[in-house]
Amino acid sequence: MNELRGRITKDGIRIYEDADFAGMRAAGQVAAEILDAVAPLVKPGATTAELDAFITAEVTRRGVISATIGYKGYQHASCISVNHVVCHGIPGGKVLADGDILNIDVTVIVDGWYGDTSRMFAAGTLPRKAERLIEVTHEALMRGIAAVKPGNTFGDIGFAIQAYVEANRMSVVRDFCGHGLGRVFHAPPNVLHYGRAGSGPVLEEGMFFTIEPMVNLGRPETKVLADDWTAVTRDKSLSAQYEHSIGVTATGCEIFTLSPADKFFRTWE
Ligand code: MF3
Ligand code: CO
Ligand code: CO
């Protein structure tokens, strides 16, 4: 251990210690397992309130805490964002139809550590364009993660994501970003999913943050509905998102919220 750990950088980013990775790993794994568990319930006819009730029960059963219930007045254990909803969809009476795509985002607190992750799910059979959107969004997240190592910058992450998404003629949402986390839900820095290579703070071992790109089939602009939470695409085009919580290591990063049950799971060895 050295004096570089346990400090705050000039950009306000906390540098965690080696022992803190275990706390994040435990929290990240619980969040990922809850997404694994809800997967079989996602099908045409289910409501988003039913999915959220199941997630609430899973949180309770595991003896952990939901980070979103009570957060700025939010009252649910998940955000469920269907089709043109970009993020922060509120679970409710919406009945899933064949061909719907949805993001389920869960954040839990385990022994004080925050695990924040989201994935896309499909109700029934998807049109090819929805399937492509989901594949491109997941690959964009993984390319952002591949840019994470000490000495690279946050701009390198955003650049990798934006370049891949735009090469596939889709767009990156600018209005929401990833964030530092750890013993808090949202901390510096704002992790942008677009940008210039080499810009932004330099990545250092011990930084914990999320990467959570939102990708639209149409234009990037969003608006927030009258409920003050639900963000939608202005042009009503389909939107997708994936989110992992990660920690910067000496050689790259550890993904705290990876699950072998995720359909995109792969190893890099
Ligand atoms: N989990 C979301 C994120 O990725 C935040 C949800 S806040 C809520 O940062 F209140 F809408 F749940
Ligand atoms: Co997040
Ligand atoms: Co989240």
C-alpha cells in the first residue's frame, strides 16, 4: 500500500485501496445475480410492476439494501425502461408485448458498498433492428471498458464508445452519463459516453465508476416526462443501455457486475 491510495484527486475522484475491491465485488455480484434471477420473468403479458416486485423481494431475501428506494424520492428497487424509454423508467402497469425491449437497472448496497448494473432483456421475439441495437450497445460498453487502464483518460472511454456506435449509424445519448461510485451512489467524475481521445481526467488504479452508455437507433436527443423521471427519445426511436460497475487495476480493470449467466458473457484470456 502506498500514499497514493485512499486520497482524492484534483478532479474530486476517490482512489480506493486494494481491500476495497472485495466490497465492490460482493455488491456487484448481488446486483448481477438479481438481474440473472429476473430474466425468466421477462415475457409478453408481464407488467414492469411485477418485475420490480420480484426484484424488491430478491433484495429483501438476500438481506441487502436497495439504493434506489428513497433516492431523491424514487420509490422502486429498479428502473425499467421499455422501447423508446432511454432510462429511469418507473415500474408500473405497462404490459410487455411481443417484440418489446427493456433495460432493467438495479443498484444495491452490500455492507456499505454500491453495486450498479443494467442489462437489456427481450419480451418474445425481436425485430432484427432491435436485436442489432442491443448488440451494438453491449459491444459499445465493452469497448469502453477495454479502454480502461492507468494512464488512459476518461475521454478515451467516451471516444471508444462513440466511435463504435456512430460507425454502426446509431447515436450516443449525451444527456446522461456514468458516475463514480463506491461507498456512495453517485460521485465524481461524470463518465461521458462520447468525447475526444486523450481528454478528461487520467485513469488511476483504485478508481471505481460505472460505464452505462445509452444508444438510440435515431437521434440522440432526449426529454424527461412529467413524472420527472422517465427519459425518452425525442424522435420516439428505440433506445438501449448496458451498465457495469468497474474498478481500475494496475493493468486494466475489474468488472464487479459481470455475470456468467449474462447472454453476452465472455472471457478475455
Ligand atoms: N441506477 C441508475 C444509475 O445507473 C440510477 C437510478 S436512480 C433512480 O445511475 F432513482 F432512478 F433509481
Ligand atoms: Co449508474
Ligand atoms: Co444503474
